[in-house]
Amino acid sequence: MKTAIIGIGSPFGDDQAGWLALDALQQETWVKAQEAAGILTLQKLDRPGMSLLEHWHGYDHVMLIDAVISTQHAPGMLFKLQPEELALLEFPTSSHGFGIAEVLALGETLGLLPKQLDIWGVAVPFHNVDSNSLTTGIICTGVADVLDWK
Amino acid sequence: MPESRKLSIRVPILTRVEGEGALELDIDNGAITHLKFSIFEPPRLFEKLLEGRDCQEVPDITARICGICPVAYQMSAVHAAEMAFGVTISPWARDLRRLLYCGEWLQSHALHIHLLAAPDFLGFDSALAMAKIFPHVVKRGLTLQGLGNRLMRVIGGRSVHPVNTCVGGFYAAPPVAEMQALRVELAAAQEEAYELVRWVARLPMPADEQDFVSVALQHPDEYPFNEGRIVSDAGLAIDSADYAQHFEEFQVPHSTALHAHLHGKAYLVGPLARVNVLHEQLPAHLLALLAGSGVQFPSRNMFHSMAARALEIAYCIDEALRLLDSYTLPDQPYVAFTPRESTGFGCTEAPRGMLWHRYDFHADGTVKTARIVPPTSQNQARMEQDLHQSLHAFGLDNDDAALRLRAEQVIRNYDPCISCATHFLRLKVTRT
């Protein structure tokens, strides 16, 4: 079984949080081992839009990690999103940037979703996308939870 | 009563658009009394940002102007610099630039047809709704778009804002094995692209003939991407260096993007303009795909833009296969050059139409001044003219929703960066 862990983000402020999670995962010894064995791929994507469907093509299991604004979790904490929560993800304001919810909906309609798809959020405290740096204090935590799938 | 109907449509923020714009439309007593397609996105000041930058930074900075057509900005920029410094690129680099441009046209055109425009013609309110009824069509579109992305990734290093283009050629040559793998994928998609042309040409399209001037680059030997003279179907034929003598950019109060006129009149650039002017340079087997449909080129019907786009997708697949057939690694992917104080012009065909650049360089190769005229800016005046004519032809006595949908369709025909979106008009109607 081939697995892809995909961190979604952009270089702007806390939108980098998905990439931060991948950096944390990258430090894990067993991640390196599985990558070397060709059964796990880590991908950092910058606002992939519909091309997400291409990026997960060929993988049986995909884990998406993206920044989610939440005041109910400590900043930087990873938590699994439930299917019913996905519907609440905001649709984008730009046609040039289709959002995750739209991509998932289209993928489902066209039968282009991976066999197993998990979506993880990285909690960020507010909508800080106006600077190049993360909100002070965000450290990715809860990576071990993400790894429960193995 | 219809004859005394006053309709005021104000769309203060066009949502789901690339950029910020609005539509204002007033109809009074069966006539349009006020129509403005406004762009109020703040000026991005790229031309000033480029001043003082080294010529090799220009393609990567200008690529950032657009996430959908970065290659076009890179191509116009490097060709301008090469003209300024007297650089002749190798035939290998020339071919690779055509191939890179094929990738951009493929992804941009496929995105527009399948995710933005086609749902209008079939009565769907989104691509997602269309995918439920026509999954194979949307899948085909995503496949073609994906192929374009992969071409850009293999040649340019990444599919958005690629980084491999430089003045003189390319920084690195793509590996032969990856190019051969691409060739296999493109060959597998060739018939799909042909089928797309047949499908688009048979979509129900409004009959709306209009009078407009089409402008495109023309090259004697090939359908153009990077080189050629600027020609129109009204007899214009000039070098890109003479652009400013014939085309005028000007401000209008309701837009932060400049409007443009050719000899004082609106004109069209983009796929329909290209196919109108250059259809004889398209292979006969591609034009034959239109047989039996209501679409023929040249066409005065702006709704045929989507068919022109589909035809160009098929052309890009064919052309990419041809170029990949002869791909080999070069001795050197770029040629060296010496900068000099000079001026250069670059005019290439972006997916949405002609993109013109002019740079004045200092002796050390840094930019003294820059001027960039993108296709959406050039099409703005034509879009307003088209909205006037199309809505009149459609019938101003149609209900609000129908008028709004028609206005959206008209705007989307241009695939403007400002509004390549699905259903982005919010209608506010006041009646008096």
C-alpha cells in the first residue's frame, strides 16, 4: 500500500502550518525509512487547487494536512477533521484557487478519491496571512496522532 | 410594463474572480443607459518593481503576475531582453519554449472550458453539477489540464510560476526519460483532445454575430507562440516594436487596468482572434473536426471562443508530440550574452491573447524602464462593447436572472483573469 502525506499551504503567515507539520513528520526516523522503502511520500503543496487530484493519483491512502482556524485547539495542534466538518470548509474567493472542499466534492463525483482519505487540521488561532511569518508560538504538536495510521 | 421598465444592476464586488472587479448596468425604457465593466483591483506596480532589477530576474518576477499564464510573462520578457542584447537562441531552446507554451495553453484552456465556461452552455450552475451528469467530460478536461501542468513541471521545474526560463535559453535541460514519458501520455490523450473539439463545437451556442477586429501574432511558418508580426483581420501588419504607434493605452475612471484601442477602436485578442486570423495555419485534420457543427472560422460569434480554445488544445497536443519526437539533450541549454544599453520588445501569445513587453536596459543589463500590456487589459473595451451588443441582441426584456447569466457568459468568453470564474455576478436589482 502506498501512502502520501500532503501538507497544503502557502508562504503567507499561518497558512504555512500544513508545511510545518510535514517538517515535523520528516524528523521521524520511521518516516525516513518508509520513504526510502518507496511506500510513503511526503509532499508540500502550495495551494494546489484541482491539481490535488493529480498529486494523489496512484496512492491508496492519502493524508491531507492543512491549516484550520480554531480557537478550541492549542495553536499548532494537529487534529483529525470529521467528514461532516469538511462541508464547513470555506469555498475560495478566487476561481484560480479551488479550495479543498471543492476538490473533494469533484473528486468524489468523478470517482477520483483515494481508497482511504484522512484530513488533518493544524490549529491556527486567527486569520494571519498578512505577514511572512507564523504567529508567534506555533509549534506543531500531535504528530504522533497522525502517525497512528501506520 | 416592459416599455417603462427601469433596471439597475450593480455588482459591487465580483466574487470568485482572479482580481477585483464589478459590473454596473442600467436599463431604462428598453435601452442600456449605463454599462461599465469596472476593475478596481489596486495597481500592482510590477513595471516600477522591475526598475533596477537584473535582466535575468525579469522572467521570474513577471511570472508572478499570473498563476495561470506565468510562461507567457516569462516568454515576452526573455524575448524582449534577447532582442535588446542581440541574442540568438539555439533551435533547441526555441523548440523547448514552444513546448513549454503548449503546456501553458493546455492547462489554461482546459481549466477554462471545463471548470468555468462549459457549465453555462449546458444549464449547470457549476462544474461540480456538470460533473454529475457528464463525468467523462470533466475527467477528460482534468486529464488535459493535468498534462499541461506536467509539461510545465518537467520543462519549467514546477507548474505554477516555473523557474527554468532564462535570457538566452533555459537554465537546465529536462531529462530525456521524463520527456519520453510525457510523450507517451500526450499520445494517449490525442484522440481525447480531438473528441473535445467535436464536443465543444456541438454545444448549444447563442447565435450572436458581431463586428469586431481580431488581432494576433502571425509567423510565416507556424501557428504562433513566441514570434511573429502583429496582424489583424482588418489589414494591420506591424513589427512588435511598432506596437505603441498603433495601439493606445488609456485610463478610464472606472478601471485600475488600462483600456486599449487599436487606431481608436476596441479590438479582440485571444483564442478566437488567433483562430480567426490564423485558421489557415491550423492543420486541415484539426479544422475537419468542426465538420457538421455550427462552428466555422473565421467567426463573428464571440461564443465560438470556446471552440477556438478547444481547437488550440488539440493543436497543442499535436505540436507537443511533434516537438517531443525530436527532443535530445543539448550541449548547452543557453547561450551566453553581453548586456548593453538598449531597448527590447517582446510580444508573445498568452492563452488569453497577445502579451506585449517593452524594456529599456542600462548597460549592465538592469532594467531602466518597463512596460507591460496584458491581454485582459486589451480586451476590456471589447468586453464592454460586446456586453452592449449581446444584451441588446438577447433582449433587454428578459428577466433579471436571464440577463445576469447572459452577462456572465459574455464576460467568461474572454477568459479574463479578472473574472475567469463561475457565476460570479451578484445581482442587485432596483426597479422604479
